[in-house]
Amino acid sequence: MSFEAVRQIAETRFFNSYSSQNAKAHGAVAFVEGRDIIQPTKSLSNNGTPWVVLGVVDGGSRERAFNRGMRKTSGFIRFSLYVERGAGTKVIREIADYIDSIMGFQNGDDSTGNLGNLYTQVGQLRQQSDDENGYLKYVIDFDYDYYE
């Protein structure tokens, strides 16, 4: 149940605060990994608009206390960020800063009804690709601990 709880909290936390209309989002459309994602391509309708994909990578769970059934689950929440190749890194770094302001150093259950608390750390930004189908790709990872 902890993976589903983490997924619910992470998605709720992000989508309740994220707006593609925010100046730092640069119009980036947000998707959830594992859902029907059709990678945007440069066309007249989107003109190479940036986009973001949210995913959760579960690292495992273990008991925290004897005779209490308390568990700690760790892993990371990954955002894959895409901007048009040649646009430079300023746009991608501003999007990463905006996402970090929503996800970094947060805790709680975000009113999802889950019994545990999700604690996230500061985001870690890394470049993944110079040219992935015409897009520059970076990822920002947030290590998490979920206590239930």
C-alpha cells in the first residue's frame, strides 16, 4: 500500500500547486508517467512547448519498530523535464526551480486520507540527453521517506 500512498500524495501535492500559467513554468504541460503520454512534437499547435513527466521510483520498505507495525518506505520522485533543443538551459532550470518550490522539503499526507507522512528532500537536477527527439532532457529527483 505504501507505493500507492506515495503516488497519491506526490501527484496531489504537485498538481494542486503546479500551474503551466506560472511564469517560471514557461507553459510546460505536466503528465504522469505510466498514463497515456503522447510526446509533444514541434508543430504549429504547440511550437515546441516544454513538458514535464512525473514518476515515482520505490526503493523498498522496512519495519521501523518492534511490536508496532511501523514502516519506512524510501525512494525518489522523478520529474523528467523537456525543452526544445537549442532553447538553452535557463528555461529548464527555471522550471526545475519552480518544481523544487512545490516538492522540495515538504511533508504530510496532502489530505489524501493516507495514514502515513511523506517527507521529501531538496531536488537534484541532472542532464540526461542533449537531443531526445528534438528536446533537451533533464531530470530532477526528490528523495523521499514515507512513514506509516
